[in-house]
Amino acid sequence: MKPLKDTCRIAVVQAAPVLFDTDACLAKALRLIGEAAQKGAELIVFPELFIPGYPYGMTFGFTVGSRTEEGRRDWKRYYDASILVPGPETDALAEAARKYGVYLSMGISERDAVTATLYNSNVFISPDGTVMNHRKLKPTGSERVVWGDADRDFFPVMDTPWGPMGSMICWESYMPLARAALYQKGVTLYISPNTNDNPEWQHTIRHIAIEGHCYFVNCDMIIPKASSPADLSETARAEIARLPETVCRGGSCVIDPSGHAVTDTLWDKEGILYAELDMQKVPASRMEHDVCGHYARPDVAKLVFRDE
């Protein structure tokens, strides 16, 4: 392992997006980046699909074997709100990263530049403005009617002063081989943008931190029902009306390489969690268990994956 900078000042942003409104989401993100940077953050992490929000509870008129025209109009509106990579929004985020000298992690709905397919993506941006994109390998459940399977950008890892940084989006972390791909790349910072307030998830994140002996950064979404636009289709409004007032409660936190909480867990409100991560805990924790090093048996079983 290459030498690691001793500490990382991290900011984990738990905030509600302005659903379907790209400009408002970007403006809010830029404001929060500035706030976190002013408080000394070196790495600033945002939730899954922060731009332009997670359309929780919406079916977009899909049923097995049929679609509706009003659902198609809602989907087209979400499509229009999704962003290109690279594009004006990533340019603005890159400029903020350069301005403040920070690393960023941002969840987005990505619109492919050639096809009409959307991807649930997460971008890393370095202080020099370099943008690295990860597309979610397999959207979960009915997410598959909105976003496609990743067709490239598999398991990207960004070099940072604190070691390799990689991301798995929400339930990608329940794919053991995907986790192993990140471990094989030596990640010290495992970034998890998600929309998952299930209590069981809080056990999962501790397991992964211990399994990979890395910091697990759990950046969750808070979604008030009121954040949905009032002028969606009648069917969509009815679907949203059935949801609780707080659709996703959050649950953001940071877990250290031994499975211990570094921060409190943030529930039911917006906020930014700050922490000083002791990066020397990562190599120290691998003394007796280095999952892809001395604790592996590649002569018996090994992972081969597409890395492109």
C-alpha cells in the first residue's frame, strides 16, 4: 500500500433534492459544497441521484405488457432533468472542486450522450477538476424501468491522498463480487451514495467496513413528500399521495475499518456530518485480515472482471 495522508476531513451531506429541477438541485449542491469547504472539508459526499432527485414511489405508467401516455410524459420530464457527463452541471461542479480544492462525490441521473438511456451514476471530481464516472451495474427492482444497466465505467477508482476511493450505489453493495472488485483495487474509502433507510442497512454497512477493512461512507437521502412537483400527472400525484410525509428518513454515517461508528447516524432531517478520518487505521486493521492480500487464496479462487 502506498503511503496515506494521515487524516481526511470529510463532509457527508444529507439533503433533500428539488425533484425534477436540475438547476435548483445544482444550486443547492454548490451552496452546500461552499458551506462544507468553509468548515475545512477535503472530501464532500452527496447522496444517490441528488441531481435531479430520486422519483420515489412513481411507476411512470409501467405495468407488465403496457405503458401509459401520461406516464411517458412524466418519464420524459425526468429524462430532460437528467444530465450529461461531461456537461454544464459537471463543469460547474468541477469548477467548485477547483475553487475550494476539494474532492467531490455526487449522485446523478445521467443521460447518455448518444442513446436515450438513463443511468443511475455517481461522479467523483478531484481538486484539479478531473471527472470520473461510475454507472450503477444493476438498478434495483422497478428502478430498471427508469435506468439501464451500466455498459461501461465499471469499478472506477480515484487516487486520492488517502488512498484509492471507489463507490457502490445503494444495493450494489449487496453484490458480493462487485464489493470484491473494489477490494481488489485496494479501496481505503468506500463511498456509498444511497436511498436506503431500512434498519437492516445499518448492519450491512458495518459488515462491509469490516470485510474490506476500509472506511464506509454511508451518504443517504432525505426525501420529504412535499419535494415532488405538484404538476405531475394525475396518476403520479396519486402514487405520491400514498407515501408517508418523510419518504426516506436518511441514516447517513461513517463507519471505520473495524466496524465502529465515527459519526452519529443522522435521521429525519437535513444536515452535514463532519469527521476526521484516521487513515492509518486502514493498514493497521489489515494486519490479520487483508481481504485481497495475505488473507486471500487466489490459487484456489479469484475474481476476474471487466475493467473498462
